[in-house]
Amino acid sequence: MSSKHLAAGAAVITVLLWASAFVVIRSVGDVLSPGALAFSRLLVASVALVLLALRYRRPIPRGRALGFVIGYGVLWFAGYTVLLNWAEQHLDAGTAALLVNFAPILVAIIAGFLFRDGFPRPVIVGMVIAFAGVIVIAIGGDGSDVVDALGIVLGLITAVLYAAGVLMQKVALRSVDAITATWVGCVSGLVATLPFAPQAIGELAHAPGSAIAGVVYLGIGPTAIAFTTWAYALARTDAGRMAATTLCAPAVAVLLSWATLGEVPTALGLLGGALCLTGVAISRRTPRAPRPVAEPVVAAPTP
């Protein structure tokens, strides 16, 4: 199988697992506070990733590369995770998805200039369609009125942290392999969330088994596995196209919520999901190379 197809498969795994995280966070958020949930999730993920790193014995990055890995670990693994958990206590799922998924647009614009990825027409058209789908999902909502100014601010900050993390990771992956970039970044995020450790211990001691199972799933699935497959795909794809791919996560989350929590999506939710998936499919297309212009055949002069 070609590297291109492996990267596409890794991107699909990432989106599915990240989409499921929205559903699990929603079910666990009533039991664990934002910081405690983030620390617990990163602790489980760090253990799994360190065991994987020991298996492959990859060298720890140094110098500038290490700085970028630690930087995105603190911004994305720690800051983003804590604020997303907090934001979902003040926003309905549709609004949260709308605000968080402003990040891929930031990534595509900045990467277009910073990394000279350019602005391929399929990526731009697909991203516009997919983001329109996210807006439709947000308008459709889930029947709740849980939206306030704090939630909107938190959602926008998570988008900025998400975008900054992706861009820093893209630079780090030029010299660091996916497994190392993920486990070092995750451990950096865990260290940053250590102040929440006492709170996490207290809350987990009284948490039901379902909540603990949710934390374990978040640590292994959407964190350890999904961030590794994301790093693998990002190292082999331009940042804008990868960011556009994640815009279908809200659509997948709607379907998963329907299947697991019995939350029947609205007609707008289904329409928005269809737009998201269509836009992402367009963004993943490779622009056709221009056809060579046939040179005119000049008849030989008649003697």
C-alpha cells in the first residue's frame, strides 16, 4: 500500500476517534471537572505511549525540535484539552463544534503562507463547504439552550490553541518521527496538568465505573492512538489538507451520538453532516495536472 493511502487511512482513524471523544467527554463531564478529566486522560495516554516508545526505542529529540514538541504538547495536549472540557459545560455540542472547527481554517491560511503550502482550489472549496456544514450543525443544535459568553470565549481560545499546536507540530515532524513526537508531547501536556492531580484523585475515588472506563477510553483511543495516527498523516500531507479533513469530525460525532446516546439529530444536523463529509471529500482530491499543450504540426515545405 502506498504512503498516500496509508496517510489517508491514518487520517480517517484520527477523525473517527476524535469525533467519539466529543461524545465521551459529554458523558463523563458531569462526573469529572475539566482539569481533572484532562489530567486523567493524559495520564492514561502517557503510560500507553511510553510503553510504545520503549518498544521501538526511538531517540528523544533535541534542541529546536524538542522545543517545538514540548510547545505543542503544552498548548494542544494540555491547554486545549482542559479548555475544551470546560467549554462543553457552557455550550451545546453544535456551537462547540462550530467554534473549535474554526481552527482548521486558521491552519490552512497560516500554513499557506508560512509553509508555502499554497491555496489549492480543492482544499479551499472543500473547506468552505465543510465549514458551512459545521455552521448548519450549530444552527440545528441539540435542543439545549446552554450557550453563554464564557463558553464562546473558551471555544475560540481552544481553536487558537488547536491551530498553534498543529503548526508547531508540523515543524517538529520535519525531524521527529510520529511516535516520538506524540509521546513526548503527551508527557509534556501531562506535566502541565499536574496541578489538577489532587483534584483528579479525589474525583476518581468517587466516580462510577462508567466514568473511569470513559477516561481510559479517552486516554487510549482519542489521545494515544489518534494523535499518533494524526502525526503520521500530518508528516506526509500538507497542513491545510489535514486540517480540512478534521472538519468532518462534527458530522461523525452527530452520528455516534445518535448511535450510542440515542440523541436523534435534527434535519439540519443531518444536512450539515452531509455538507461536512462532502467538503472533506473535495478537499482530499489531488488537483489534476494541466494537460500538455500539443505543439502544432507544421507541414514540411513542398519542394
